[in-house]
Amino acid sequence: MKQQPSQISSLTTYMLSVRDDRDRTAFALLFDHFAPRLKGFIMRSGTGAGQAEEIVQEVMLTIWHKAEQFDPERAQVSAWVYQIARNRQIDVIRKENRPLPEELGEDPSAEPDASQILAVEQEAGQLKDALLKLKPDQRDIIEKAYLGELTHQEISSQTGLPLGTIKSRIRLGLEKLRYELKELR
């Protein structure tokens, strides 16, 4: 349903000014409106105040950089903004919940013995060989996600590929890696 100009909200007007004219004043008004609301929204899900503020900053930066993707015919400004916030919060939670390699969980002052060093080097070599067996597009995406520690959204932005394609390549690549590395378990 197309909105008539008289039905367009002030938030939509500000967002369109940011999208079409890179209007900093309109962005400041959007920031003033959404930042406290987003912080409360994020904190209600159990995130601490400091981390919530960081997420809000990242969300607002994403809004500025991705303003050209806003389409008032597809979503209201608030729905678009909250979806970005939700996705960013999920990315942060996933990143925090990634398991640490065993070597990072050990006492940092303890010196590894030669057998540990050799085992790690062998596993690294096997991983490198397994990565080389992947299709180049899968390998590139997996390296960005796990070695470059980029979120799926960041990879999508960087490569221009749809988010679904990114997720599919990661899933298929990880399945192949699991198969190649099954003897390491």
C-alpha cells in the first residue's frame, strides 16, 4: 500500500532525507529518537548497559551507511531500524558464544610441551589442507567468517552477496570441513 505524502510520518521524512540527501541533521533527529529506545529494547533481552550502548552505536552507523536500502513501501522506519538492531544483537550473541579453542582456555603462563606444539601444528596443517579442498567461494566466505571474525551481515555488505547465499556457503563449507576433519574428533 503506497502512502500519500500527507500520511508520511516525520521519522519517514527524516529517513528519506538521510537516504536521498545524506542529511546529517535528519540523521541526528533519528538518532535522538531511536538511540534510547534501542538501548532499552536491547537491555530488556539481558544485555548489559555498556554492551547495549555499543550495539546501538553500531546499529545507528549501519543505518547511516545502509540508508539507501530503506524503502518506505516495504517497511516503516521503526520496523527497519529494529530489525537491524535485532540482527546486530544476534551477531554479538553468536560471537560471544563461539567456543574457545582449548589452547586459549589454558593457563597463559604455562609453557606448552613439544608434543602439544606438534599436535597443534599437525591439526593446523590438516585444517589448511581441508580448507584448500573447498570450493573457492565457500573457502573465502568461511575464512571471512571464522578467521576474519566478520558477521554474516558484514560479509554480505563486503561481497555484495545476499545474506542467504552467505549462510548457505558457510553451511555447505562447514559440512565439507567436518567430513574432511572427522578423524580429528
